[in-house]
Amino acid sequence: MSVRTRRQTLTALFATGALALTLGACSSSGSDNNSASSASTSASAPMAGGGTSATTAAGASTGDQPFGAACAAVPKDGAGSFTGMAQDPVATAASNNPLLSTLVTAVKQAGLVDTLNSAQNITVFAPTNDAFAKVPKADLDALLADKAKLTKVLTYHVAPGRLAPTALAGSHKTLEGSNLTVTGSGQDFTVNGNSKVLCGNVQTANATVYIVDTVLMPTS
């Protein structure tokens, strides 16, 4: 084989090898792009079982919902349900909840309906009917008959701002002027050491409500 022929043969071989390498690189790049596309599709696709993502699951956490054993006694629909209460200001919402009829009577007796309904962003610790039943009848009758004292007691159940469950524990100044103290965490809270939260994080149009099992009494 002449020198010229050998050179032509080597040139052809190099050209063939270069073409093969170029095709291989293109094929690899295409594979990577497909993998990335597949991974992106997989990441954005709904999860099996109807979920969409961990974020969605976290968004539906119990921190955004009412909690507590007594929540089961709240009507499932209508004005006294959680959905119904969320549409009304707090005094009106309470009047539609069968657990709170004695509280509503006391609020009306004190002339606080408009005050509570017009307040913006408050937290209300709402004693149940059973909570008021713990108060000796003579004492309760005397309280209901004394508007100034009744107003003092009821405003002690109200704190400025909407307290989420994560911010509930601690000392909070009330509209009455003195502080109340909440201890606990998660879904287990006690107010002033003896009043348990039975159903918490209930939303109304202008308030967050924590339904409690004992009437709170200011210290002064």
C-alpha cells in the first residue's frame, strides 16, 4: 500500500470515529434531557391517592381547624355550625351555638352584644352552659343582676388579637385590664390553671373562640 493510500485510509477512519463520537454525545444529551423532563413531570404530577404534595398536606393541618372533644357537639350545618359561625360576628355566632346559650344571656344582660360584634380581631374564651352551671345558683343570679360586675367578668374572657393555637400559651392582657394565663400546647390547653379548652380555634367573622369548661374570674 502506497503512502498516499495509507493516509487516505487513516483520514477516513478518523472521520468515522469522530462521527460516531458526535452521534454518541447527541444520544447521551437527548437521554439526559428526557430524564430531566421525566423527573420534572414526576415532581409536578399529583401523588398517588389523590394528594398533590407535602405542602398541600401541611396546608390542611389541624392547626387551621377547630380541635377538641366538644367540637363534636357543634352542629354540622346551619348558622351554629363552624361554617355558619365563621360568617357572623362573635356575639351573633355564639347565639347560634347551643353550647353557649347561658353565655349569650349574660352578654345580653351586660349590654355587650354590640361591643363584641363591632370589635375587630379579638380572642374570646367562651364558657359553656355547663361551665356556668358550676357556679352556685345564688352567686350566678347575683352576678347576672349586677351589670358592672358582670361586664367585668365577661370582658375578662376577651383578649385583643386573634390568638392562634401556636400563640395561645402564655400570659394575655384582657379587655377587663388584668391578665389571664394559658398553659399547654398542641390541642391541650388550660386557662388560669383550672379551665380546660374543650373546643378551640373556632373562627367567627371577627374573633377566634376557645370554648372552655369553667367561668374565668378576674383576680381583682
